[in-house]
Amino acid sequence: MARADEDEVEAGGDAVWRERAIERSTRGARERAAMRVQQFLDAAREIISEKDSIEFTVQEIVDRSKQSLRSFYQYFDGKHELLLALFEEEMADTVARIREASADGDPLDRLEQAVLILYDICSPERRSSIQPLFFEFAQLLLISHPDEVSRAYTPLFEYLVGIVDDAAKAGFLRPGKPRRQAAIVLQASTTTAGRSGGGTHPITGEEMWEFCLHAIVPDDVAAARSKRTSRSKST
Amino acid sequence: MARADEDEVEAGGDAVWRERAIERSTRGARERAAMRVQQFLDAAREIISEKDSIEFTVQEIVDRSKQSLRSFYQYFDGKHELLLALFEEEMADTVARIREASADGDPLDRLEQAVLILYDICSPERRSSIQPLFFEFAQLLLISHPDEVSRAYTPLFEYLVGIVDDAAKAGFLRPGKPRRQAAIVLQASTTTAGRSGGGTHPITGEEMWEFCLHAIVPDDVAAARSKRTSRSKST
DNA sequence: CGGCGACGATAACGTAGTTCTCGCTCTGCG
DNA sequence: CGCAGAGCGAGAACTACGTTATCGTCGCCG
């Protein structure tokens, strides 16, 4: 985390020690700065958790973090940057969580876990996760800052690509481009649910997974899988 | 459109003429009110078209419509109600458009047209339609006013259910509940695209359709369809 | 120890949504 | 035809929020 921009050295090697000197002289400040940024982020997370809403004000963040507006705008270009930072943190956590949950099993098992978790996180109703609405609010950011959000999705996307690649290598998939298939599964899994008309209850994660499964694997593979679920879930 | 609430008559039949009398006496005012509302809506649509953005102010609407703020808040509970009204109008247009485009062909052809149009409308990039961003902004409304938006989706949903029902009757679909399948196809088709990481270009409507197709129909049906596309598109 | 950069508190500004006030007009009705 | 009252137009005012600027202070480094 510290010393992240040392590689900006371009020409002379003498720039190295100069950078290092500057680095050492400003290390304390940088650490303090990082701590302050983190305090802002933590305060924001707390408030979002408490209100179960992202409709907070910058002022609330500032009050909670025992800092000042001045500092806030010194570290963030504005509210949207704070949100983006939160979203990236949350994305890292999410990827880690999915990694963990989808560690074992064949590629389709792993993909299933990923889809279930993702869809669950994006559902407005579910409260299984602690911060359920970062993805919900990602929809907002996606409109105002599409590029940044897309970039933030990259690690998750690449992880899914890895799984789908494995599935393709194992011959589970219909012929096609794995990256495209991963992209479309990701897209489908991260839709805020609860769309369709009145009486219908929202689509569940399991339904979404069934949908994606059949979309990307041939019938015989899917049939073999669903038959297997009757028995235990060994290796 | 006029005389929509006559059916509130409950007890005596004599309420009919009274209602009718009141109706006639207030018809003029009601027509004027309807016209004013429509002027607001038209102005909003114009401005949204021009700016290609839904970031307009109430004041702009008022100026354009040659009316006053006072009137605006007399007819709408706030900006969100205007947006909701616009969205419902747009939804009606969209359903009509999809109805037209998906009139002919077997149920899967019709569903394909519906998905392509829907996905196209929801894509931020496409400019094929005149008002491309009502669905984009529906995502926003979906978070702040989920119930109303869900209700607004109902006619579209029911139309899709009709198509999917036909497909089920024709034996094209995997066994399952048509309403659920329609709901999930709708949900997938109305996601704002452009999610996945950096270099990847967004999912196209055709890709989305292929995805949905395989998700709901068995392989042999899909194979028969894709073979058929080589030839012409007769009945 | 002196300067300097960072920080905290707070006021101020711009914008947007919403409400209020006032005066006029136009409709409905006797 | 004339009156009463509701509805409406114009615009100011109010509120909330994001953002920026000012100024005094404190701590660190030389």
C-alpha cells in the first residue's frame, strides 16, 4: 500500500535516491494521510450500514470521522470519489468472498457459487450480507461514471473468466468465447432484481443460476449436474 | 381516457346521473388539466431528447412548457412523479413497438424481437431510438421508488408472458413456469450493459438473445432454429 | 526556535428541489 | 351582466446539499 508510485522513475538512475529521500521525508505524512482516508471510508461504511441507504451527506461522513470538510475535499475529488473508493474496497472483499466460496468443485460448481453470491448481494431485499447496497448503488455510478465503474468490475470479471475458461477446458460449455460468456453471466447476475409486475415475487438466485447454466452449457451436461444434486456433493 | 372513475358507484343507481352531472360540469376543467399535464410531459421529453440526459431541472421544464412552478407542483408530487409518468408513457410506447415488431413468426421469433428491442433500448451507447435513456433512468427510479417502477413494468411483463406461454404451448420450452421464465428474460434484457472490465466491448443484443434462448429452450430446438436462419424467414 | 505545511472549524457560495405569497384572470353561476 | 372564488402565473424564498474559501492553530523538520 505504501510506496506505490516509486516506479515513476524515467530517465537517470539518480532519480532513485532522490525519490527515496523524498519518500522517507514524506512517509510519515503519507501514513497519516492513508489513515485519514481510511477513517473517512470507515465512517461512510458505518453510516451506510446504519441507514441501509446510500443517501448520506458528506457532512455526516465528516462528523462521524471527527475530521473536517476541508480534509475531506483534500483527499477526495468529491462525493463520487468516496463512493468509488468504497465500491472498489467492497469489490475486493466480494472477490475474496467469492474466491473462498468457489474454491472447491468442478468449474460449474464454482461458477454456481459465484452467481449465487453475486445475485444475492445485488438483491435489494436480501440482508444476508452486511453491506448489501454497494452493488445497488453501483447502478447509479454506472450511469454517472461508467468508465470508473467498469474498471472497478475488472477483477471480478477476470476471476469469472478464469472459472469459465476452466469450464470450457473441461468441455462443459457450448462452443463460444469464454470471455463473452463470463461477461454476460456477470451482467445477468448483477442486475437489481424485483422488476417484473405486481404479484410476482422476485427471481431467486437459484433461478438465475439455472438460467445461466442452461444458457452456457449443453443439455446433457446440465442434466448430469441436476441428477447429481440428488446425491451428496463430493469431489 | 375520459370518464375513467365512473365505476366508483357503489350503492344506489341514482348516483349515476349525479356523477354524470358532476362529470359534465367539470369536464372542461379536467380537459384543461390534462392538457397542462401533457405540456409538462412534452416539454420534459423534448429537453431530455436535446440533452440526451435526464439531468434536467424542474425549472427548465417549467420554462419550456410556458407554465409556472406553481402549476408543476399542483400536478406532480415532485420531480419523481414526472419521471414516473414519463416512464409509463414510454413503457406504453415500447410495448406497442415491441408488439408491432413481434407480430409475426413463431413464439421464439417474437421473443427474439422483443429481447433485441428491449436490450437495444437499455444500452447506453445505442442511439437507435429517440429516447434511449428512459430505461437507463428506470434503474435510478428502481432504487428510489421500486414499487411504482415494478408496476410500470407490468404491461411489458404481461406481454412477454403471453409470448412465452405460446412458446410453452408449442413445446419449444424446457419444462418450467412460463411466468418465471418471462420474468427472468425481461430482467436480463433490461440490464444496462457495459459492465465488464476494460478492453472488452459490451455485450450485444444478439449475444443476449442467444444467451436467453439457450437458457429457456432445449438444445435441439435451438439447433433447429439456428439452422433455419441460413434459409429465408418464411412462416 | 522559526517557518511551513497540514489540519480543524466555519462561513460562504452555487445549484436544485420545493414551498409560499401575491395578484390576476377566467370560469361558473345567479 | 356582474360577482365570487378557484385556479393559475411569476417569482421570491426556503431548504438541503455539495463544494470552495478563509483563517487561526498546531506539530513537525530543519
